[in-house]
Amino acid sequence: MKIVVFTCSTGGGHNACAKYIKEEFNLNGIECDVKDYFELIGPKASSMAEKIYLDSTKGKGSIFGGVYKLGELYSKTNIPSPVYGLNVLVKDKLKNFLKENGYTLAMGTHLFPCLALTKLKKEEPIHFINVATDYACIPFWEETNPDAFVIPSVLLREEFVKKGIRGDVILPFGIPVATTFINACVAEDLPKDKDIVLIASGSMGFGDLRSVVLNLLSQIPDVYFVVVCGNNKKLEEDLKTINNPNLIVRGFIKNMNEYIKSSKIVVTKPGGLTTTEVAVMNKPLIHINPIPGVEDYNASFFASNNMSLRVNNVSDLANAVGRLLLDVNLRNEIIQNQSKYINKNSATDLVRYVMENYGSEEL
């Protein structure tokens, strides 16, 4: 058995999820690779797609949100989408890639490769698995035809079925997070004399964090605020100009799991993967600054199931942080619901399923 996990560089979550899947299979002695689907299209496709995504999320993300809403409307028509039509053009390149590298099972953490795999499956006896990385059934998932479909929570099963996903292929394992990520130690490069509130802005550093940080520092003086800016160098440099001993600023880090482990509370935009990373490590969570569209659904899903607090402005955030710091019962309620609805064994469950159902697959 040899597995490939396709991802797309539109936000860090798809890439991180693919990496976790690969890591978990490798830990179990199974050959598994990650491939950027856009590389099959052309050498510049990946960087171009990332730029388009970033441009769509600028400001308050209204462009991305508008496109997402259009996708939802089009999805209701049951007419084959232009998104499907564009991705089926990659079918032959995909076919050659799979055969040349001897892959017997493919997975996709993004819609695009799963659409191309669906077209290829009509002509070739291939096997593939969808892996959803957001807490909603996004537009056009219903156009895919996988062997199995990993969804983020058992609570979303009915939604995916209503959107057109066959119930018999749904696997409510949760978004895969590698066990090595979950089993983290505390970060050695963070102080331990006061509580830590971690502010994770996401891989793209989305949101007006300067005003957020200044307000928090003025309202809550007795904790460390650790801000991880991701790849946003400009934001990192800007925040480092704030002179306050309770503020710790980091750029892109490789030990996010240790930072989460070290924190009393985590504040983040509601990306599906980042949210899952926090939930499987059972940390009280506050959502702020969603990119319009699927991140709104992520935040709503968590807040409605009492797995997080959702705030809409800077002053509400300070109140929410202060409330969580003081209210141990509220913190415990959030943690208990995270444990109830978010499966921290998602990656190992996926590996077990694949070994049981595809372990005898040969070229």
C-alpha cells in the first residue's frame, strides 16, 4: 500500500492536515506522501492560487465571503459547477502522476483534487478518500464521489447528508491531527510565572491584531499575552514596537503545540484546523475575526455546542478573556464539550480504517 495526500496552498489548514495524515501513516510503517495538487497544473499555479486566496481575504475578507455565498447558491441548483469543470481538466495529469508513482490510495484535504479524482474514478479503478477541514459542508463537496468521506464531527453528519453526501461513505472521525502534535510538552521558551493567553492569528496573520493586543494589555494586566503572527512579517514587526513586559510576539513557529499546551486560554480566528488543534488539546477557546464564509460556520458550530466563546469586537474579547480567567466552571464546561464532540484520536482512527479496508491493496 502506498498513499498520497493531495493538498492546496489556500490557507495553512489544508497543508497542515495533509502533513498530519502523512505523519500518522509513516509512524505506522505505511508509505505516505503529500502532494500540492496545484503542482500538477503548472509550476506557478501554487503561488498564484495562494496569492488569489490572500487577496480575497484582505480587509475584512468580504471578497472571499461573497464568492463563498455565490458557491452556496450555485450548489443548490444541482447543475455541474464551473469548479468541477475546471478541475476535470487535470484528470490526465492526475492519472499519470498516480500511476508513475505507484499510489494505491489517494486522499484530498481540499475540494479541488477530490473533484479531479471523481472524474478519474469514472474511467479508472482508483480509490480515494475526502477529508473535510471545516465544520460545514462547503459548496460542491456533493459533486465528489469518494470511497469514504472523513467529516469533522458526528454532529455534522446530518448536514453533510442533506447537502448530498451519501450516508454510507461518511466517517465522523474528525479532522486528523497527528498524535505527536497532541502529546506535547510545555514550551521551554515561554515564561511560567504567570498565566498565558495565546493569540494565534493563523498562518496568514489575518485580522487587526494591534488594536486587539493594545486593548487586552490595558484591560488585563496580570497575564502574558503571547501573539503568534504566522507568516505576516509586517504584523510581527508592528507588534514588537509595543513596549509592554506582558507582551510576547512570535512570527512563524514550529512548536505551536507546545505553545497551546502552555496556555491557559487560546484566542484564534476560526480556521478549521487551528480550531481542531486547540480543541483536541482541551484548551478554553475564544474565536474572533472570522474570514466571512466557512469560518463563520466554524465559529458558530463551536459556540453553539459550548466548545468556545465567540466575540465580535475588541471590547467583547477583553471581557471574554477576563471571564474565562476567573470562571473555572466555564473553562471546564468548554473542555468537557470539546472532549465529547471532537475526537482527539482522529488520525489514528483514519489509519486503522485504511489498514482494515485497503491493507491488501497492491499495484
